[in-house]
Amino acid sequence: PAPRTVLLTGAAGGLGTLMRGLLPAYGYELRLLDLRPIEGEPDAITADLGDKEALREAVRGVDAVIHLAGISLESSFDKILKANIEGTYNLYEAAREEGVRRIVFASSNHAVGFTPRPLGEAPHAPSTLIPIDTPHRPDTFYGLSKSFGEDMAQFYWDKHGMETVSVRIGSCFLEPTSVRMLSVWMSPGDGARLFHAALTAEDVKHTVVYGSSANTRLWWDLSTARALGYEPQDDSEQYAEKLIAEQGELDPENPDHDYLGGHFVTKPPIWPY
Ligand code: NAI
Ligand code: 15L
């Protein structure tokens, strides 16, 4: 049967707030969890991903989990280790112990951020789309934690038969705000469509998908997402003229723009002092 009760971790965050607004229309009853309390949501669970007991209680009785909680940008390895690596492990263990069969994992394009963009060819010609099985090439400690999360999802499928759809999200915000985002933007509406497909598709095992709208300037292959039943409705192209007029076309000579992960590849590591 299709999942109905879904735990949404990271529910106070940007994407969590968008999905709290959009997913109930698909018939889900959302249970919310975040480190921070959520205004207007007195039933939301306020807990850290380090709190194993709280996680176990949070997943008890849910049909599936959408796991968004964690550090969403580059940070020190120690912080990433706690929130994203140990935190995601704690969540998987709680789900395993409570018999939850499906997790939708918010991975990121930064798990493969050091993948060179297919420069020198038409930027959105089908032959140049970056495939889903391109090797992990994380661009930050943050991206490294997402590579780890994808591997852990594969491990929990192979070892325990728990299913995951890992969504390598591009940029899910109300509107694209940079020329790079014209290629990787996922509209909130398409985000909800993709999460719904990831929750309801049958027999996903561990499936990795890119998460974006059907952008004219798309850099990657959406076929595994479409195979789940995802039919994106939006295209960032309506924002292209304005953004390119303001910021100029992506400059192929700029190292920030040579890689799928964009400027994340040039972020210096953050050390814990
Ligand atoms: P965000 O930073 O706005 O939200 C993350 C939420 O997780 C925050 O509300 C925070 O309080 C919570 N959180 C952090 N550490 C926690 C912990 N130890 N225990 C419990 N909760 C904790 O990030 P955003 O943009 O909403 O992203 C959500 C997820 O999607 C993240 O995992 C991010 O890496 C991923 N993602 C988002 C993209 C986007 O375009 N918004 C792109 C790619 C990936
Ligand atoms: C991410 O993984 C971040 O969580 C998000 O805030 C954006 O920076 C996004 O990638 C991006 O690549 O634009």
C-alpha cells in the first residue's frame, strides 16, 4: 500500500517548510522533526539526530521517512560528521529497528560536484547530460557526507532490504537566483512531485535520481527520476533572460563554473578551529 504517514526530518528548514506546505495535498500525514521548534506546529518533535531514543520514537509507526535534516552547506568535518554522517546512520538504525521500509534521502548534487561540466558542447544537448552512475566526486566535506549517505542507503538495501530513493537535489528554492541555477533548479512544485514519486514508486531498492525541474539548460539525466513516475512540470527558462542580463552567461574560463558543483569546488575546507 502507498505510504500515508511520513516523518519529515529537517521540517523547520527551507525545503522542509516548502514540503510541509505542499505534501499534505498528496494525502500524506506528516510527522515533523527538527532541531529547532517550528512556529505554529506544536506537535512537531524537537530533537537532535544524535538522540537515538527520540529518533526511534519519531519513526515508530510511520510508513516512510523523508530525511532532510542536517547541515545543508559546507562546514567543519566534525560538525558534518555529527549531523550528517552519524545523524543519518542513527536515523537508518531507528528506521530498521522500527521496521520502516522506505526512506527518501536528501542527497545533493555536491556528492558529484567535482564532475566536470560538459563544456564545449551545447550545454543541454542530450548527449552531454551527466549520467546518474557518474562516480562520486564530492566537492566539500558536505558533499562527502552525501556520498556516504548514498552508500549507506545502498548498504541498508543490500543488508536489510530497506528501500531508499536518494535524490541528488540541485537547488530547490522558490525561484532560481543565479545563472547556474537555471540548470539545476527544482521548483518547489516539482520537488513535491518528485518526493511523491519517490514515496509511491514500487520496488525502488536503492535508486539514485537527480532532483530538478525539466530545465531547458539541464546538465544531468532525469531518466531514473522519470522511471519512478516523476513528471516535472516546470522549466527555469522563464527566468533566463533576466538572470543572464543581470549576471552574464556562465563563463567557461571561470573555475567556479567548470564543475557540476559550481562554486562549492573552490570552497576551502573549514577546520574545527
Ligand atoms: P536547511 O539548512 O534550511 O534545513 C536543514 C534543517 O535541518 C534545519 O531546519 C536544521 O535545524 C535541521 N537540522 C540540522 N542539524 C540537525 C540535527 N542534528 N538534528 C535535527 N535537525 C537538524 O536546508 P534545506 O535547504 O532545507 O535542505 C534540506 C536538505 O536537503 C538538507 O539535507 C540539504 O543538504 C538537502 N539539499 C537541499 C538543497 C536545496 O536546494 N535546498 C539542495 C541539495 C540538497
Ligand atoms: C545544496 O546542496 C545546498 O543544500 C543548497 O543550499 C544549495 O546550495 C544547492 O546545493 C546548490 O547547489 O545550489
